Amino acid sequence: MRIQGLVVTTALVCGGWAAHAQDIMEAYNLSNLQSQGTASSIGYGGALGSLGGDFAGISVNPAGLGIYKTSEFTFTPSLKVNGTSSDYLSNTTMDNNTRFNVNNVGFIFNSNSGRHRRRHRNSDWSSVSFAIGMNRMADFNLNSTYSGNNYKNSATQAMAADANDNNANVSTQGTLAYMGYQTFLINQNTTTGLYESAVPISNGTKQVKTIEQRGGINEFLMSLGGSYRDKLMLGISVGIPFVDYERNITYSETALSGAAANPGAFQSFTYGNNLNVYGAGFNVKLGAIYKFNDLLRVGAAFHSPTYYQLTDVSDPSITANSGGYQTSYVVGSGQYDLPENQFNYGFTTPWRGILSATLTLRNLGFVTADYEYVDYSSMRYIYPSGIDENTGYSYQDEETAMNQEIKSNYQAASDVRLGVGIKLTRFLTVRAGAGYYQSPYKTSDFNGDRLDLSAGIGFKANHFFADLGMVHSMYKNEDAPYSIENVTDVPTALTSYNLNNVALTFGVRY
């Protein structure tokens, strides 16, 4: 059985009272992939499509392997320092998160290295490389909190609406109606027979929502690429991304007035939901780079959709002090047990295409740019056959409804990345870059555009190199803590995100 969740969505229109652990925000997290990168790729804005010669670039255009003339090992640790500022009901709340990760580790084996050098000396394929390793493609580590005083509505109204839609829900473990009724947050009107909120809404409640996200997507890859007559570079990469995503959400309401003087009245309630998503997928990337001359080369790459098999595990809980009763319903609590939810399903990300160009300024450096197209409306959940014990609907009907919601709220997006590298000396290069990522949402109110600004510096000797890079990302998004049927004035929080990724790459060429 999957439990109907309260406050499970961190953004977008489905608010927090979704019928699935899966939601359209989870779909976007799984599809919004961007290589966290080596320090050098971060420094020039992630514009990797035609530049080549960088392990992170294999996840953008595997034809970049054709640039290599030696074998290589790279390792990139990174530090993520992220901050959020949320405005909700005229109140501003700050939150932050610091996390250490490994962005990539990889080996590249080149045909011109060691005993293989003579084999390709007279071949049209002047260089062939095989790569194996890991790139971090998404990082979910974020904290955000918002709070404010609400005198117009309450999340308990959604519990009452669920009970009125289907009275049997008050005795069905895991439904919103069940949790609200068993904790005395909703009552049945003896005159009308309808369920109503027990919260004195007009007296006001302090509402607080906290979101903690952890984990990421690490892609294990194997890639083959080469250079034909030093003009045409071709490459193919097979990726196996592993998802490890944890989202812990806590939502609470506390009475502002009257409750302290009346112990028999509503005092407070706290709802929590811990969601873990894990699984693996499969994709293929194809790429080409053509070198017109020593100054100009252009590239193109195609990424197939990633086909995932995933498992969601959701642990809901609710604690209330209402009507003189203190009750607590958590997973594994015995008498007041809420069952842990586990659900296996498939998911398909969009395909994406990338066009790019690099202008090399001889001994001065280079300018490089990427254009990326991705249609987020094509994201798809794939549910198993059977009947959902919680709703009574077939999983296929729920799959259709979820995918229609994705199509209704998401659109195709165009992303642009620009990078510059300037050689200060034979051994030292400075880098700068920027990236603009168009909002994937059809409704502009969700403020999904993102801007990245980056810089870096690199040192290169004969067989050793070290790079330092930093990127600062900025975007905004809206979130409603809950949604209530036929209620349009549920408040929303506007959250500003300021994310920082500092990476240090160590590499050896041989």
C-alpha cells in the first residue's frame, strides 16, 4: 500500500497533498541533469560540447575523447555551500547546508600511450581513447525553511476534504482522512454528516515547513572515442546512473491564541514524511566534433532518454495535541502504527540535444559555447499493473493522470553555456564562464530560470595538472505547503536559492 502524503512536494502546483510519493517535482529532479564537473569544466561554465580534453565532458559529448593524445587519471573532490531565503506570509526565513562530495573519478586510456603508440602512427585514426569512471550528474543537498501566521486556512481542511470525498478513508490507514480523524484534527458534523477542521482557523495558526534534501545521481560510464585524420572526432558513451535521493519534510501548525487558556482546544500538530528514492538507469550518448582548422571546431551530441527502475520508500508520521488529546502516529509505533510504503516503478527522462562551437585563439586561449535543448514535458512515469489499495484506482489510471500533470505543467527549455580560458603562462590558465538555464515550467509564476557564474584557475606541468573551480548558481521557486480542493487562496512561499560548488581536481597524464 502507498500512503497518501501530506506536504510531499517541495515546489510547483501539486502542492503538498499528493496521492503519490512520486510527484512532478521528483520527475524534474531526476531529469535536470548537469555534470557537477571537474574543476576546469566548472571554471568555464560547463561549456563542454566541443572543447574536449576533459573527463566531465564525456557526459556532454563523448567525441571530446578524440582530443586526447595521452592517457589520464582524474579525481575531483568538491564542497557544496548552499543557502536559501524564503518569504512566506510577510515573514523571511534563512536556511543553509554544507556538504562534501566527490564530483568525479576517471581513467582514460589512449592509443598513443606507451606500446600502443606505433600502432596508430600511420593510421587514419590518429588517436583512439577508452574512458571509464564516474561523473556526478545531480546534487540534491539543500535545506529550506519557511514560516508565517495564517488566518485564512489550514492544512487540516485537506484532511476533511479527503474524508468527505470518501468516508471510508477515516478508517483506512495512511490516508489524509485517517490521520486527521485519528488525531482529532477533523470532526464529523452531526447535522450535515460532513467532516470539518477542528482548528479555529480565524484565530490563526503559525505554519512552519522544513525541507531537507540529500543525495544525488552518480553516473558510471564507459566511453569510446577517436579522431579521424585529426578532423572528425566521434564518440559513444554508455551511462548507468545510480539514484540516491532522500527528502525529509516536516510541516507544523500551532495555535496563535486561545489555545493556551483552553487546554481542551486545538494546540498543535506536526506532520512528517521521509522519502527515499533509489535505483539505477541506462542511457546512451552519441557525439561528433569537426575541426575546420586550428581556430574553429564545432560539435553536436545526442543523449537518449534515461530509463530508470526505481524504488520509493515513504515513512509518514503525525503527532497532534488537539481537543485535549495527545496522539502520535508513526511508522512502527505499535498501536498507532502507520505502514511504511514501498513502491517499485519505472521512469523515463527526456532526450536532449546539444550544439556547440569552440574558437581557439592560438596561444592566447579559447572561447567556447553550448546550446542545449531538452523537453521536460516528455518525462514519463511507468507504473506496474494492478490496483492501488489506497485509492481503489488502477495503477494505469494513476500513471495516466500523473503523466498528464507533467505534460500540463512542464515545457521544453533551452540552455546556453559560455566559457573563456586565457593562458597567462605556459603552465597557468585562468577561466571564466556563465550559464543560463530556462525555466522548465509553463507558468512563469514559478520563476524557474537559473543563472550560473563561474571562475577558475589551472596549473599544468608535463605529467601533472591541478585545477580549482567555483560556480555560483541563483534561481527562485514557489511552493505551497498544501492544496485544498476548491480553495484558491492557499499562501505560497517564494524561495531564493544561492548555491556554491567549489571543486579541486588532481590529474596525472601518462
